[in-house]
Amino acid sequence: MVGRMPGATTEEVFFIEVDRKVSKTNIFSINAQKWECPVDLRQKTVQVRYSRNRMDRFIVYFADKRMGEAQVLDLHFNANGIRKNTPQHPQDKPTK
């Protein structure tokens, strides 16, 4: 019996694969557009897979393991968004 890959990753075998260096802020770029890694991969080199026919979906791999789908960078949210465990003012302490 031959093993099968899950449906979501079967098509990825045929995707284009490129190496990208992830920045200190967990961002990489492809075709002049910035993308956020699905997990913390700051300052690592990752492999990004994508279809020639679909340039809006990028799958991130690291050490031959699928890390997940990258999200397009939302500059507005990053500038103004409220995050958990992040102080809003210098005198505030992070929540647990």
C-alpha cells in the first residue's frame, strides 16, 4: 500500500520553491510584497512554495517541515493593533 499526502499538501509538490531570508520582524518579501511568517522564524532562511497560477498564497517551509500559510503584511494593523501580552504604555506590565 502506498502512503498518500494530505490533500492540502499534495498540490504543493508541484509548486515553485524559493528561499527567502526572514527579517527581525518575522517578515519576508516576494515580488515586492511583504508577507508575515505563520510562526516565529525571525532571521532564518525559509523555503516558500507557491503556484505560478496563484500568487496570493504562499506556503512556508523550514527544515523540510511545513510551517503554514503566510499572511500578507497588514501595515495598518501592525502600526495600530492591540496585541495580547504587549504593554500599551511604558508604565504598563504585560498581561499573563
